[in-house]
Amino acid sequence: MITALALTSLLAVSGPAPGLAAPEVRSLVADRADTAFDAGRAGFRVVVRGVEIPYRVFHVSALPGEDLLLRVLPPEERARRGGYTLRAGAGTVRRRGPRSWSWTAPTREGSVHRLVVTDTARADSMVLNGFVLVPARRIENGRLDGYRLGSFPTPAYRGLRQYRPPRGYLQLTPDRVGVRLSPHFTLGQFPCHRPHRWPKYLPPGPKMVLKLERMLQELNERGIRATGFTVMSGYRSPWYNTRLLGRPRYSRHIYGDAADVFVDEDEDGYMDDLDGDGRVTIADAEVLFGIADAIDREDGGNPLTGGLWKYPETSTHPPFVHVDTRGFLAR
């Protein structure tokens, strides 16, 4: 379940050197005939804490000893039948209904365990990497096991629940940088850039990962080949956020559900040409902006709705977009 990958490829994200333009503008629109994109979707969905998970690999989290309810939403033709199982590598599984279970997480803080939901009739499975959180109550003087987190702003912004401090944190160690959060994103892509020490800690943000997967799929459906995003900035601890000039006090990055991203298929540290005009400009960030904006404005109380900004190139970074899942539109 846990695969070690090269740390530099997953943790070190850097743009071009100041004042250095990309040596070659690469258009992804021209690659439409390349290998078909696999969105990694399962034939059913699993609901955890109100979040619908449609992918063959994803993640869930719980505090030590906490009961986590998992419920299968089968495809319409299977709605009146059972035939689903849940197996867990550790912890206790109890069936709560024909297609629902509770998983009692192990008590070992910071551990990761494999949960597998299977449609037995179709041999279709979903693998969930189950993180046992390190409880926030263990933070002392702004540090968790020596890792500097800082303090969250009070009171919560507008009194909203999503602006309260996290209950717990995922633990990232060198051997976990390759643990899959979803088909196209790994745990090692999202930690805070500072401090440089192990273990690292970051709050869970499943909605953010779902939104990035949706954006990635839409890009490919438009004929723009992209197998992932470069995450310039994912989680920022409150301590680190205060060290960055001009960063908002209530930035969604400190709550773990924001990401600054661009497409970089040739891995040159620079945004690729998404609109096919032969240049890399703010227009390429606008492609991503438009996709995320459409997701935010979907009908039916979309749980992925959030903030969205587009940024032009500077001497230190290419064009990119900020996306988050704060629960309301912000532009």
C-alpha cells in the first residue's frame, strides 16, 4: 500500500529561475491523439462524512479509535441488490446495513491502513488508504512532535465551521510520499514547504483532492492532455502563512483545502500552452479558471464550491490558479 518515491519529484516544486522564460512553448492541445486519459473511476461510489468518492483509489481519515461510517451508492441497475463487502487491514469492521459499515480506526496515531470495498458481483473494487490522524490536542506551544504549526486565527471567520482548527493531522514520513490520495495525486504533493524536517503534518482535505480530479478529467475531455497538476502550494501551516508577505489571515491553505496549481506535462517547471496559441500567458491559467468556475456553479448544492483566482506570470512563477473548497463562491 505504501510506496516510496523520489522525494525531489514529489516534494520540491519550483518555477523557472527569476527572469528565465520557458525554453520551448509546448502545446498540449496538439497532443489530443495521445493515449486516452483514465479518470480512475470505480463502478460505484462510497459516501464518507457526506463526501461521495467515485474513484478506484482514494483516502479516508479518522481519529484513533473513532468509528467511521462508509456507505455504498451502487449504480442504478444495482440499487436493490447487496453484494458489497468491506475489508480492512487493521481496526474493526462492523456491518450496519446491506451496503454500509463502520470502521473503528486503530488506536495507533499516525498509522495508515488499507480498506477495500468490493462489488462482489462485478469484481470491481475501491481501495481507500485509511489515515489514523494525530489528534490536534497533542499540539503544544504551536508544535506537533516538534513540527512547527503555529496558531489558528480566532475567532473563526464569520463564525463558520470550516474556519475552525482541524481535529487532527495526517502524518507524512519519507516512506509515505507516494501514498495515493486519489488516482492522480499523492500525499507527498501537498505538505507545507517549511520547516524542512520529518515527520511532517497536514490536515486532511478530501474535497480539494476531489475537485482537482474533476478539473483534470474535464481538461482531458476538452482534448487537452494532462496527467496531473504541479502543486506549487498546498497546505501552509499558520506559522508559515504568517511569514509570507501579503497572505490573508484566513487563507484556506492553512485549513488544508486549497491548492495553487498549473499543468506541466514536460516537467520543465513551467505552465504548458493549454489554449494552443503558441504562447504561455494568463490565458492558459484562464482555461483552468473556467473549468473550476463551472464546477463551483453546478446546481444541487455542490460540496466542492470555493474560492478561485488566476495569476499571471512573474519572475518567480508561471501563470497558475488558486482553487479551494471553502463552501461558498469567492472571486
